[in-house]
Amino acid sequence: MRAESRYRQIARSLRRDIQEGRLARGGRLPSEKRLELDFDASRNTVRLALGMLRNQGLVVSRPGRGHFVQDIVPETFHATRTTGSPDGLNESGLEGQVLEELQLLSATPGLAGRLRVTEGSMIVVRRMHRSAGERSMSVSSAYYPADLAEDTALMLPENVGSALSVLKEHGHCQTGYVDELTTRMPAPQENTRLELPPGVPVLEVHRTDYSEDRAIRMIHTVYAGHSIRYQFEHGDVTAYHRD
């Protein structure tokens, strides 16, 4: 087996210190000179190790100040929690999204397949962005069959609160949903919009909401991978929630 490069060994050691909390979130790493002495390594080898950690989204470098542990704490999205929803099920995405664009478009094959409509039929799309303070969290596009959105608040270019409540008011009550989760590296525009550090992937979620007899919405959300933690709960987990 090929021997592990020295800079990879150093990166692995520092990564373990970060993951196990010996190097705290937001804390400064030892100086490059200190790392050279601690690991008996050259300046170039130390910099390669730090570059590897930067590319993995674990470390940020601040000119003139040093190297710091990434300080973003992931926000937990309770994907199966039933509280706070108008119909006993979870709204797709997180609170605090701002509507940025409202469109009417023809269903692509992918959209038609998820919404169970005819390819080329009219779809209403509401594009949203969510941030927490100055930090960008996610971008979303919610798609509705036009016959369901017609004559509802979903056709207005403004925030409507719970879209599921709007659909319910017009006789389309959500009874369930299907989530599809994938991870990937971001596209250039996602890198910019989500302000991602080098090496950070995105979490891509397709959620399709259903009434008793049809698909009523599909929402596609792209999360900054280091800022989200999806949590699913199944069965009796009372002991988990007990203080």
C-alpha cells in the first residue's frame, strides 16, 4: 500500500482535533510556525495540509490573522416532525424564506414526472431565498399545477406564509409527502448565491406533497451543506426527547 503523504497525515490529525472538539468552532489554529514545530514538517507541507482542510470546508484563512476553524453551526431541520403544520405534516423547507420570483412555465419532463401532470402543461413556480442574519442558507423553487394555484394567493407576487394552508383552503389537503435527498458539489451560481467556502457541498432536496388523490406541490431546495442537518425520527422516540 502506498504510504500516506506527510501533508495528508497532518491534515488528518488536525481534522480529528476539529471533529473531536480539541480545536473549537471559530477558534484559531496554531500558527504555521507552531505547526511546523509540532509536526516536524516544512512550511510548504504545513500549507498543503491547511489548503486541504480549506478545500474540505473545515478551515478558513484570514489574511494577516491566521487560520480558523469554520464556525457555522448546522441548523437542524426536523423532516418528520408534525408540530407547527396546518395539516399535521411538515412544511417543506424552513421558515423565513423570501419570495424573489413568480413565474408561469411549461412542465419539463422532470417536473411532469414528479407532479404527475402532462409534459408541457402549465406550472406555477415560486422562487425563494432563505438567510439567517447575514448568512445565506438555501434557495428554493416551489412548483404547483396551474389548475390548483389558479385564483389563490399562490398567484400573487408576495409571501403567503404556509402554502399548504392556502391549498387546504381550496380543498387540496396535504396527506403525505415524498422526500428525495442527494448531495453534490455546487454549480457556480450556487457557490455565489450560498456564499460557500471552497470544498463545501450542497444538500439537494426534492419534496413532493400529495393530497389523497394527486400531487399538489413539488419543492426543490438547495441547502448550503455545512449549514443544514436533516433529522428523521421513526417509531417511539420518547426517550430521545426526554430531558
